[in-house]
Amino acid sequence: MRADTRRARSRATLFILAALVVASALGPMLWAISTSLKNEVNAVSAIPSLIPSPATLSNYLSVFSHKTFGIELLNSILYAAGAVAIALAVGIPAGYVASRYTFPGKRSIMLIILATSMVPGVALLVPTFYLLDHLGLLNNRFVLLIILAIRIVNNYLPDAVFGEDHVWAAYFIVGALLCVLALWLWLKREPKQAEA
């Protein structure tokens, strides 16, 4: 009886913790959706409410009917596709070489790569801006593609939301190398295990 009671308490505790985690993840999304369905007055009301009253789609109509929406959507698609292509073109060969070959300084290089991936991106925001400004590359589309590719690879493609501060992410190419390195090492090990 005591074991069943403990197991039931353990499951209840686990369920409550899981519910809190889900609520903390879904809560902001639900709030954003709710706010998008409110008119401007209700969105900034002093007394917030989750359920919009009255609900309106005017915000969505305003965004979709804006004259630059089509070109902005096309730009986002092109930048995303180009950045992924560049990230894969650099990350796969680098990971392959790092996993298959031994060369002098490999351990030091891998430690430097790991250390640079631990630098917070915000710490690089201002230096990257000044560097790009000094070189005259601030509004260059190719530079933006490279920076996006670097960011994608470090995040291993899950955080491919391109709506925020692209410029600070210039150090993220190391993630591709680490992710692809792990993949190549795993693939290299598989045939040996199959032979045994």
C-alpha cells in the first residue's frame, strides 16, 4: 500500500511539474495570440485580459494588406534558404574533416571552437556593429546571409526565427562544426558496431 501511495504521489508531482512547464511555454504564446486579436485600445489597457472583447482580425488584415508585405515575405524566405544553404555548405565539410582526420593542433582548435560558442551573443552586438560600419558592410545582403548562416548553424536549425538582431550572431559558425562532427563520429562508429 505504501509503495502504491508513494508512486501515486510521485506521478502527481511529476504531472504538476509537467503542467507548470507546459503552462510557462504556452502562456506567452496564448497571450501574444490574444493580444493580436484585440483592438489598439484593449491591447494597451491598464487592466489586461486574456480573452479579447471584442475580438478582431483587423491587425492581421493590416499586416497582410500592407504594400511591402509581399517583398518582406520574399526577403525572409530568400534569406532563410540562403543562410541554410551556406550553413550546410560550410558545416558539413568542416565537421567531416574534424571527425575523420587527425592534424596538428586539432584538440586546441576544437577547444577554441567550444570556448567561442560560450560567448553570449549580446556581448558581440556592439563590436560587430562597429566592425561592419567601419568596413562599410552594414546594409550588405551577402553579409546578412553569412551572419544568418553562422547563427543557424550554431543553433542547429531549431531557432530559425529571423526576426531579431541578426548582426550579433557572427560567431555561431562553430556550432555547425560541432553538430556535424558529432554526426560524423556517430556514422563512423555505426559500421564498426554492425561488423561486430
